[in-house]
Amino acid sequence: MKKKLPLITLILGLALCFSACKSKPTEMTEKSEMQKKVEKFAYVDLNAPELLAQLSEKEKQLIPIFIQIAEIMDQLFWKQTFGDKTILDTISDPYMAEFVKINYGPWERLDNNKPFVPGYDAKPDVCQYYPQDITLKEFNAYKDPNKGSLYTVLRRNDDGSLKTVWYKDEYKEELDKVCELLDQAIELTNDYGMKNYLIERKKAFQTDDYFASDMAWMDMKGSKLDFVVGPIENYDDKFQEAKASYEAFVLLKDEARTKDLEKFISMLPQLQKELPCEPKYKTFVPGTSSDLNVYNAIYYAGDCNSGSKTIAINLPNDDNVAAQKGTRRLQLRNTMQAKFDKILMPIGKLIITPDQQQYLNFDAFFWNVTFHEVAHGIGIKNTINGKGSVDNAMGTEKTSWEEAKADILGLFLVTKLIEKGEITNITPEEAITTYIAGILRSVRFGAASSHGKANMMCFNFFEKAGAFTRDEKGQYVIDFEKAFQAMNDWAELIIVTQGNGDLEFAKQFRNENGGITETLQVDLDLINSSGIPQDIRFNQGVKVLGLE
């Protein structure tokens, strides 16, 4: 027989139930700050079924091998930038753990590397490429010709003195596994160019001499499948901007769209002559053996997957290779499309005055990004006053000013080609409007990186030149005449600064113009509060590709 509950107990129970039910919806809708940070990165499936269908069975079999190698590159980048993944074992909040994965450590890459995990201070400029306690004085006093190599780390001997260790030795265990996997891929591939590249890349991992494999990659023009892998960019090293970070891309070539771009490379020498500066700053003759390619990305790993995701590639970085073979410029169209649809277009609709929103256009975004990469190959490479190469003369400012140059000369090239009737599917107004909206997309990454500093210098230059103003609603109204003049003036200032090797001016200008102003912060706060994603992250791998 059931016992009857006292009346008071029933009343209290009902009251507690009502209270719990009433509060539950509120609890469900509340999000932690860390959850909000994670959700600023919109998920995108990395797949390209139409291009996958064009591959042979052996080419499809290569992809899982390449992804295994890419996963090792990912592990190596963790080691380089932070240490290892054991930090994840110490975090109970799943959103904080996810944000650590996005940033490859406890520092928010798109917010000036601010620490977001309790107990961590500012991100060390040295990352794990140098001893944590090294000083600039000590580095300069250390006499070793290989200390500044892209492919060495600095460590300490038992007595505390510095020693240089090559990547092949520092990361031997992981690289041995990479070479085993490369052997499998070499055996499998029938494409001569791909086979030769993989053979040479294996040697490079074993010797830290990447020249021959970069040359082989330049010759690998016929493969529908591409695999960019190794220690490549040096953005992560803020101490010397000298050490290369491991990364990998697995890519599928869009042959039809690539063919449409072929004509532009032959036009570069003439476009170089039309740069808006004095003749003495444009004597460099761009190579015409470089090529433009359109790809869809199907896997990212390591440096390129950290924080904001790469949408275009311009490699190799080795000037000796560029002098002999040029460079290959790879436009990652599906990643571009995702960023345009999820981020740039919503920003444009929010921040550009309604009358000019008609000029926001994905094709304009595609051309602007494409010719950003092309613009790295024009301009000036050596100073005009005996200071040597621009890179050496510009020192710690070289990367931010080079990125600024590519940004603005990319726009210059697009508008020139429209004027010449070579680009016919967009207008100059679309190029300019999409470019300005694109800066607002990019500056949300913060001003800590070289790209961020470049973005801010460009934005502030345009604003001071009156290229745009804000209406009574705070939306941007673009003055196209002033915008074109600002484009030319900013391009000239960059080329002249590089050509003169004027490091002191470069530092001063960047210090004064490379930050986020109060008025821009208001715009960014509006964008950030609107729910527009800051960047993207990927669902990727063999399962997403249907290759299990």
C-alpha cells in the first residue's frame, strides 16, 4: 500500500518544480564567454565532390596517406608554437578546450595573442624555437652561421650555452614516420611530376635542404592533386621572424578555372612598368614562368590551420627558386567562397551604405585575393641605395610591409586589368567596395600579426585620404575618386620605403598607423555583436571526403 505524502511536502515539491521549470529556459539560452568565442568560428565541410570524381583510383588512394602526413605536421606545429597537447588534459571546460585547439595553445591569435586560459601570461615571442630565457643580446653574440636558418632551433647545452639543432634532429621521430608514409605515396603515384616532388621532399625532410624539392614542386604542373607540406612560413617566430613552421595542405586542382588565369602571368612585366612610382623603383623584371592555379582545399594542418585560415598560397619562399622558376600561386576557391558567404558579405551589408552594397561581389573578392598573391612577385626586390635586398634592409618590418604591398598592389593590378578589358566580370567599383569590406573582415584578426599590421596601415591610410566617410547611421560611404588616388599614393609610399630600405620610417609609420583606432573599434564592436563569424574552422578528413 502506498503512503500518502503530507500536504506541505506536496506544496513544497510543486513550488520547487515550478521554480526549476521556470529557470530552465534561461539557463539553456545563456552561453559562456568561451562558448561565444568558439562559435565565432563557423564550421565548413572541406569537400569537393566534383573534383574528387575526376581523380583516378590511385590518386584517391594517395589522399589518406597525405592526410596522415598532414596530421604529423599538425603535431609538429603544436611542438613548435606551444609545446604539446597535454594542456588539453588540464582543461575541464569543453569550449575552452576547443578554443585551445583552434588557437594551438592558450593565446587567442585573432585578439593580439591575449591569453584566455587561466595561469598563462603573454605568448612568448620565441614560442618553442628558442630557449624561453634567451635575450636579443645573447642571440646577437652567438656566433653560428646557422642560428638564423629557417630549419634550426636554438637549445642550451648542459653548461647553459647556446647550441643549434637542425629540424631533422629535433623532430627525428616524427619525420621518420613522415618518410615512411612518403615511401608509400611514391610507390603509389603514376604522375612523374608528383613522384619526383615526393622523392625530393622526402630527402628535404632528412637533410633540411628544401631547394631541390621546391624546384620539383615548381615543375609539378600536370597533377590534379597537390600536397603542400613541410616547414614553410615564418610568421609564428616573433623573436627573429626566422624559423619556419610546419604545415600541410591537401588540394584538388580546378583545371577549368586555372586555364582562365593563364594569360595574366605573361602580362606582369608590362604591369610592373605601370606601377605608380618613379622608374628607378620599378626596374625589377618579374618572371613569367610562374603560374596561377585555382584549387579546392580538402585538408589543412599545422600553421595554416591556426587562427584565421589561409585562402591563397604563394610559394616557394626561396628567392633562389623564384629567380630560376618563379613561384606558384594557388587560390583556394572553396575556402574563399566560405569566408565571403559567411563573413565578408554579412559585414558588407552591415557596414556599407545600402546604395553601395550592390558592389559587394564574390568575383571581386576572388580577384582581389588572387592578385594579392601575384603582387608579391612585382614591385622592388633590391634597394636603390646599396643597402642590399629589401628583405635585409627592412629587418623586422619586412613582413608587414611586404604584406601591405601585396594588399594594395593586388588591388592596383585588378583595377588595371579591368581598365584594359582583361577582367570583364567585375567593375572597378566592385573591386574597391569589396576590398574595403575585406579589410574590415581581416582587421577582426587583430593587429598582432604581420598581416594584421598590414591591414591596419592600409585601412588608416584610406580613411585619412578620405576614401570613405561614415554617414549619419555610421555606415561607410565610399568616394571612389579618392579611393583610387589613395590606392596609388599608398602603393607608391610602400614601394619607395622598401626601395630606400628605410627601416626607421617603416617602424615609425607602422607604430603610428598600424593599430586599431577608437572609431574603427566602434565599427568592430558592432560587427562582433551582430553574430557574424570571425573566421571558419573545418570538418575535414577521409570520412568527410567519403574515402573511408
